Amino acid sequence: MKKQYCGTTGTVENCQVGVFLSYVSAKGHTLLDRELYLPKEWIDDAECCREAVIPEVIAFRTKCELARQMIGTLVGSRDSLLGKRNKLDHSGAKAEELT
């Protein structure tokens, strides 16, 4: 593990950063998905990745890219379950545009 910015403490230190997708309503909340954020310098260090058992197929993705991927997966799952591919979601974006 190498140092990176930690939003909880507001400093640079050894920490893990996660990107989370949750649903919140007046009746409650639930966690829908999560991804571990891996900084580019971690992904670029093949030896470190081997030691941490990070598969070689894992590419660097920004936190925003991780969030878009989770939303795209969620929208795609919903569309598959409902049989409504290519329909607009509540934001007005097609499922394909979110992935």
C-alpha cells in the first residue's frame, strides 16, 4: 500500500479509497454496489500488483469512471429485468451512454 489522499482525514496517508453507489429514500437506504479505487501509480507497478494479488486485467479507472460503470451496470440490470433496453432512465440518459 502506498500513500494517497484520504477524504476522511483530509491528509495524504496509507488508506484504501472506495467508491460507493447507494439508494436513499424517505423510507431508508441501501448499498447497491462498491468498487475499490486503485491509484494509477499502483496499477503501473506490476510487482506491487502481483504482491497484492491484483489481476493483470485490472486497468486504471478514475473515481468518476468507477461510478459511471456502477450506474451503467445498475441501469443495464434494471433494463434487462424489465425488458426495456434503450429506454430513457430518470436522468434522460440511455443505458448505453452511462457505460
